[in-house]
Amino acid sequence: GPARATTLLGHVGSVSCLALSAPHTGAAQHALSASYDKSIRLWSLDRPAEASSAACLRGHRAPVLKLVWAAELLASADREGAVLLWDLRTGAHTPLGAHRGHATAL
């Protein structure tokens, strides 16, 4: 069918990174977005017309620049160099360390 666009509202700062869940037959579709508002949002995309933020992850003290997502784990990096590892089942995060400058890749 024709391509569709969905607007996801929730961040109060610019979005810097987006990650989509791997498509699985019968599995729910999700997206993660990182923002200059220092948050990460998990979005449910099962019904694009009703897409909404399923969770808001907070733990960074600077704009979040990069995300890497694998199953239930998420790594995120921010402008102050902090790298956090998240458990998406619980929303808990563990600091993995920090760099002296912006962390722009994982």
C-alpha cells in the first residue's frame, strides 16, 4: 500500500536519534527516540494512527545523541560523554562510564 507517516509527539527538544524494533511476525512494533531534552522515549507503533509514548526514560544529564538497541537492552550516549545501559523491561539504567567529549557513536 501507500507509504504512511505518523507524527509522534512527546519530546520538548529536538530529536537526535531514532531506532526501530526488528520486525517479527506477530510481534509488537516499537521505536525509541533520543532527544536534546535529555530523555529517551519508547513508542508503541502497533496502531500508527494512535501511536503514543509507552515510556519515558530519564537518566542523562545532557542531550542524548546516540542509541543502540538489542532485544531488552539499550545503550545510550550523551553530549557530556556519558554512556548508560538500560533494561527496557524495568526502565533501570547502569552507567558504563564517560568520555571527555561528546559520545556520538556506540
